[in-house]
Amino acid sequence: MAVQKIYAGAKLRELRARLSLTQKVFAQKLGVSLPYLNQMENNNRPVSTSVVLGLAQEFGFDVTELQSGDEARLVGDMREALADPVFTGDAPQLADLRLAAANAPTLARAFLDLHAAYRQTHERLASLDEALGREDTRLAPSPWEEVRDFFHYCDNYIDAVDRAAEHFARTRKTAEQALNDLGVTVVRSADSPLRHYDPATKTLILASGAAAATQTFQLLLQLALISQETLLSATLDLARFQSPEARGIALVGLANYFAGAALMPYGAFLQAAKDTRHDLEILSAQFGASLEQVAHRLSTLQRPAAKGIPFFFVRVDQAGTITKRHSATTLQFARYGGACPLWNVHAAFETPGQFLRQLAETPDGARYFCLARDVSKSGGAFNAPTRRYAIGLGCEVRHADALVYADHMDRAAPDAYAPIGISCRICERKSCHQRSVPPLERRLRVNPDRRGVLPYQVD
């Protein structure tokens, strides 16, 4: 498989500006000509190997940042948006999308915001009886989608919050002790919702039937809301959310982030992940966290100069709807709808309590190791409904040696890789037996006298 060329003009320009260097001086320090540097900064040429070495040796630059997930995420999101039937013309070439993501990321995000606003309005109008009489017709993204995209484009790593959580973990206090120091009384009750805090009496009530890991997580979440209010508010101010609802959702999201980072502090967790070869069950026992919490935390280990394996993480419900998603890899998930049905995460519901392993290949030739597991959650009582989810965790197959789950898999066999995609509308595979809708970037031929796996042929 060919090595992917790195186009990182924006990163080079950003680094040069940070160092306050002219193009001429920057080119001299990197050992290249001024025209060559200019071409790299404008993405007319890929970053050469000698420049990569020069960035590391001359400036101590973390070269892994050249392949930031931002561009891949933007390209994936634009491809999915352009697959919307509202766009009737020919879709832009993939090379053009990559160029836009690299050279004009602000414009690309504005396009995505515009498309999200269109979708939101379209969905409102689809329910005409609700839309009639509504005075506020302003176009605005869903608060939930706005917050999801905030974390998505932060690479699911919030440095200030992560370091604050790690600092708290070094105090070696339990969350309950820290809350008690703040004058908060913690009570457990069988009749309580999962968590309820009364600021007037400074009383925190937890559901006594919740799992121990869940109770610990909720204690840490409430601690973040009380003790880290200034930090969380400053982070929200920088994000500039468009509505109070989005800001409220993001506040809870940041408190959740603090809780996970305090339960599994960055340095200790990263080292433990390496030592155990990313064994989720051992990490779960070592840090007192659930399997889902461990898998999610693994996907956040993107601290500059101390990065873990770039994982993707996803959670789906029984209908196949993605309820949580993040990717630090080039693999991007559909923003709307469900995940590829050929992916092993769906089969996890059929094999409760087991880890499922899969080697997979996307249409662009990238290969991944995928791990899936059900994470059904008891309702806590006989008549309470069980919440059933499945989680997926994975990385590019070149990192598979660092995962205990990939042992004894024949990664060299070409036919060992399942042909997965992102979304049927933008998947280019011509004869997938699980295709739900035709690819919008391809022409179809329909022959009423011939029927194969699909009722049409894709050119």
C-alpha cells in the first residue's frame, strides 16, 4: 500500500508565524530553497522527508501534528454533506476537497455550518403542524450537533481541563473527600435519579443502585461543576456557542471530560495502556472505570508531544444510530445516520459479554484493526428497561502490535480485511451486498431483465 503524501501548508505557515521567521530564514533553517518552501506552504508540493527531519531537529516540532485529524475530518464531513440530494451537480473531486480543507479550513467549516442549518430547517418543515405559527425562523444548528462538532474538531482533547483533572488526581483525594472539603454532603438513595445536586443545601444525592464506577464518575462530574467552574466557563467562552442550550450541553460535556480524565489521569493511564497493551479489562480494574469509559479515554490521548495511539471510538444503539463518535484516525464516521452494516460493532449485540475482532479496509485503501463489545446497562430494577449499546474501538493496522487483541490475527492476508465504508451515499464500492442506497457520485444502470445482489448496477 502506497505511503500517503503529507500536505501540511497551513501547519508550516502556522509554525513559521509562531517563530516569527520570514520565509527566507525558515527555508534556510530547513535546508530547502525559498520557492520549494513556498510551494509546500501553498500545498502545491507535499512535505518532504528532509523537511520533516528538519522540523524535528531544528525546532523540536512534533511531526505527528503534520497529520492532524482536522483535515481528514473536514474532508469526510464535506463528502457526506455533498452527498445530500440537494446538490444535483457533479460532486467536487476528492483532491479539491483536500485542498479546501488544507488551505481554507474556515471556509470549509462555514460550508458545513450552512449545510447543517439547511438540514435543520428541512427537518422542521417536514413536521408542518409544528412549524406553522412558529415565530423564530432563524437558521441555527442543533445545540447537540454544535457541541458534538466542538469536541470533534478539538480532537476530543481539551488540554486545560485534562491537566486540571490530572492535577486533582495527584492530590490522591477521592471525589467524595474533595466534595466534603467543599462542604458538600453526599447521600445515596434508592429513589434518587442517577445524580441530583441541591446547591441550596449543598447536598448531592446519588442512585444507590448504580454501579460503583458510575457513582465514582458522577461524583467527579459534580466536583468539576463546583470546583472547576472558572476553568469550564473560560473554555465555553472561547467556544462561542450560538445558544444557551448548546452552552449548557457543552458544560456537561466538559464536566464529563474532567471526570474521565481525573478517573484515568493522562500520564498514568497512558503508561498503563502501553504496559497492558491496551487491555480494556485490566485497565478497567486498575482505574475503577467501566469498559466504555476506558475505551472513550483511549480515544482522547492526543496531548502534544505525549500522544497515545490514535484510536477511533464509537457507541451505537440497537437501531444502529451513532450516539457517541470520535476519531483521531483518518477514519471518519457519518455525521447523520448509522454506521456501515459490515462493521463488527453491530454484531456485538448478538454476542453479549464477548470482544469481537475485525480487520477492515475502507474504500481509500486504509486498513484498520477494529474491536467491538456490547455494554448493556441495567436499569437497576426488575421493571426498569435495560439500555443496550455496543462500543467500537480501533486504530490503523500499523499500530496493531501494541494491542493484545490483535495477537494471532493474519494481518498480511489481503482477504482478511472486511470491506467497510463510511456512509452508503458516499461509499464507492460498486457491489456491496449490504448497500442501502445508491452512491450519489456514481451513475446507475437499471436493467429490468437482470437482477444481481442489487437491483441496479453502479458504473
